Amino acid sequence: MTGSPNWPLNGPLNWSDAYIGIPYAEGGRTERGCDCYGLIRLIYARELGIGLPAYSAAPCATERAEIDRLVGQEAGTGPWTRVTDQAPFDVILCRMGALDSHLGLAVTPRLMLHLALDDCAKIERIDTGRWARRISSLWRHHESPTR
């Protein structure tokens, strides 16, 4: 994955700092608690002014299947475009078990902000360790400022 001129070169990570520590809550869509999709939805609304569907009524397993189905169906036809040139706010799709079902958000070329089951939102490296083997694809919303 390559960087973009839009990456912060030094200093705090700015926008991402406000979301670190948000607790996990299945179906959650606010700063009081989110799941991985809820965190993406919250950040897109607050930082980019982009509204994403809620999917809040779906239990976790159903939501994972829904994310897998939506990405497959919307590839090239919906608001998401698969990309290879990673930029800030790109959605990182990760394989968990048999499905592409975990989402993170690109912060820098090697870091993603994400929220895992029974944990809190945090920044982790994606170029080494467990996430490097699980990255399935990168997605950019058509309204993203990095288009």
C-alpha cells in the first residue's frame, strides 16, 4: 500500500485522536459505544459529512454477512470504489473467518483505526502482525475528499 500527499507528516494524528477509546457495543452508532461499522459510520458523518446506512438492528453475525454482501454487490456500482492507493479515510476491509467482515479506517499508510469485539477503538499497524495477513481490500467512498 502506498501513501498519498494527504498523509500527515508529523504531529498528532488529529481527527483520529477523538475516537480512540470508544468502547465496543454491538450495533452501537455513537461515541458511547460502536461496533466496527458503527465507528466508520460515526467518523464519516462527523469528519466528512457523509451519511452511511445505520444497519443498527442487525445482530453481529448478520451484519458481517451484510457487509460482505454489500461490498461484493456495490463493487464499481455503488458509492464505494475499490482502490489500491491507500489514502486517509479509506475503509480497510479485513477477513475474519470465512467472511470479509471487519472494517478499519486508514489513518496513515501503516496505521488503521478500528474497533474489535469486546475492546475499544484503537490504532494498530496494518503492515505487520495479524492484520497484514487479513487485509482483503481498500474502499473509497465517492464523496471522499481524497478522490
